[in-house]
Amino acid sequence: MYDVVVIGAGIIGTFITRELSKFDLKTIIIDKENDIANGTTKANSAIVHAGYDAKVGTLKGKLNAKGNAMYAHVCEELDVHFKKIGSFVIATNEEEMDSIKDLYERGCKNNIPDMKILSQEEVREMEPNLSEEIIGALYAPTAGIVSPWELSVALAENAADNGAEIKLETEVLGIEKNEKGYVIHTNNGDIKTKYIFNCAGVYTQEINEMVAPRSFTIHPRRGQYNVLDKGTGSIVNHVIFQAPTKFGKGTLVTPTVHGNLLIGPDAEDLEDKENTSTTSDRIAFIQEKSRKTTTKVPFNKTITSFAGLRAVSNLGDFIIEESKEAKGFINVAGIESPGLSAAPAIAEYAINILEGIIGELNKRKEFNPRRKPVIRFMELTDEEKAEVIKKDPRYGRIICRCENITEGEIVDAIHRNAGGRTVDGIKRRSRPGMGRCQGGFCGPRVMEILARELKMDIKDIVKDNKEAYILTEETKQNKPEEVTA
């Protein structure tokens, strides 16, 4: 029997699992997908918000600012890309300036440090490529950008290094309460546990209703994005938001931690919790809306588009609490924006709830907060590269020319705890396929390496989920003499 089962291996589930691995608890994280971070975590704005937007007194308001302050330390421990670049909320008229002043006042009440309302001249000096229509902005220097899927994988890896178990492709079919705790019925057999954290994203409502009557609802809200080629990230220096109006929050323009430019999202309420398709009309919509921020975006350098689903609750706030009807069952639901920003603080808050149920937890003396550093070959000096290649010649073989990713990096990403098993899983861990050609050249080589290292038939290597097959059979099977006109 496990002490704790965490359902859902996104950014919230992996943060909580890593936090649990600090204590003497037998812990396992499960997910119905075949990889870590395969839901909302792999498809969002990747922004660590400063925290001025959240309503005062809400969990969003309390946990965003606290989580923001924790990011630099966590990402340093786990060797994950994070940059504190600050954010602007821009205004193009007096009504929007009033909205910015309201955000400033709210930010003060949420204890957001070092905010400043900028004049038109100050905006132009800091962001020369923004629209000339902008008359002012709210500047929050504590905002940042991160690679959320890298962070989630790193959290899972560090948790596993510290004794937590990971079980993927494990879908929860039902949950049975008994005198000792719970039996979770899955497609991979039953799992017995004393306590459960429900971190299932857009499916938290369904998981909750396996043990208790309906107390909240979750519906998916789809947001679509454009990603532009490397080098375009320098068009803006900060995360640029548009002032919220009665028509919504507008479209953001932001650099990514890897030098790309990200545009989006829109907001579209859906019923289908699996619909992450992109549509030409909504992509055109976000492109048009972004021109309010800047007309300098070269959309001809778009390399891909994607969509993600936000888990929106009917309660309008994070839901982090023990179920009133099911002792030891803790919901962590409705974690939409600023959920990524608040994630480290959410994990601490959730563990405090668990301690309130079972008493003070015993810390593991041998807990190691650091994972093995990642060798990012192109970030090394020439001397460091030579030394790495001397130890392992695979680091001298470039597989992805767009991102300059080596075979050594891919092999390392496969064999770590929580290692990649799919083409997109390797893409998210070490970036082959993230560049201009989107895997057109390196994809087959990544497949070959995966098949070789995992001792699998190459036809069984999938792009992402288990239905996303790439190869079905060999081509050119006929001998030349058998070919007829």
C-alpha cells in the first residue's frame, strides 16, 4: 500500500510529488498519458506572472506572488531554464490607463514588489518596437519566463531520484473508499493508498466525483498560439500584455527562454476535453490582435502553432482542499492561470493540508534537491565541448541542425529517471525538432536512437500519444526484378 497517490503528472502533480519525496512517504504519481506534462503543461504561455492581476484575498492572489518568489531557486536546483525579464501591461487610451492603475493598486494589495507605471517615453525607451499608439504601461520586474514542460520533467525526475514512483499510461477508472483508505481501479490494475491528491487538470471534476458528490465543475477553455523562429524573441525584451477591457485581456507577445517569440492566446470555451486542434480563423484572430502591441512581428517566420486547454472552474479560484465527504482525498483543481506561476507555492500549500490530516511529516535526511546537471552542448565553451566529446563521442554527433542538438543529449534524455519514450517526449526534453524544420530532418534519426536505446522495434516508436504512430511497414520491399511496368 502507498501512503500517497498523486493523480496527474502535469506541473502541479509533479511539484506536489517532488515535495512529497522530501518526506518518509511511499509515493507514486500516475497519469493516463504516456509522458510527463502531456496536458496543459506542454501548451501554455510559459509565463511566471508577477501577481498583480489576481483578486485580493483569493488563493490565486496569495499563491501567485509566493510562487513567483520561489522560481529562481527551484529552477537553479533542477537546472531548468528560467529568466526574470519583467512584464508590461500596455495602454493605448485613457480608459486602458485607468485599468492599469487599478492593476497597480491590486498589485500593491497583493504585495507585488517594485511595480511602476511608465510614461509613453519610458515605454519607448525600454521597448522601441512597440506600437506608437501606446501611451503608458504597468511595469512589473518580477515577472519571468520558463520552460514548463522541462520543469515538470525535472520535478518528476528529481522526485524519482528521491524514491517516488512514476506510472504512466495508467488511467483511473474508479476509486473505492474503504477503512484503510482507497483502492484506485486503473487499466493497469488496482493501486491501494491511504491518501490521494487529485491533480488531473481538466479531469479533476470526474476524479472527484468518483468519491464524493459534485462540489465544483471544470470546463476546458482552449487557447491557440503562434511560435516564431529563433531570433524573433528579441523583438520585445519583456512579456507584453494588453490592458484588460470588457472584451477580455487581449493577446500577449513574449520571448521564450529559448529565443523564440510567442503570440497568443485566444480564449474559446469548449465541451470536448481532448480538443487541442488549431484553427485558421483563431490563429488569424490572435495575429490581428497582436498588432495592437506591435506591428513588427514577422509572421512569415512562424514555425508552428499549437493549442492548450485551461481547466476553468465554476468557483473562479483555485480549489485546494480536502474533500468534505472523503477523508484524505485532496482536490487540487481549477488550476488555470496563474497556476504555473503559483505552482511551487501550491505544492507547499497542499502538503500543509496533508500534514493537517495526518500530523507532522518526517523529513528524509537523504533528500537531494538537485538533479544531475544537463549537458547542453551548444552552451559550452570550445574547451568544455572538447572535454565532453573526449568522455563521450556521441556529443560530437549533431542530430538536430536547427537547434544543434547532439546524440549524447538525446541518449541522456532517454535514460534519466522520467526519461523520454516518444519523439515529442525527446523534443520537449532536449529540443530536437523544436527548430525551423520542426523535426523534418532530425525526426527519423531521433526515432532510430529511441528504438536502439529502448530496444524497441522502430515501428513501435510514436510521435506523442500511443495512437500517434509514424511508421507502419518498410518501403521498397520488392526486389528490382519483381517490379513490373
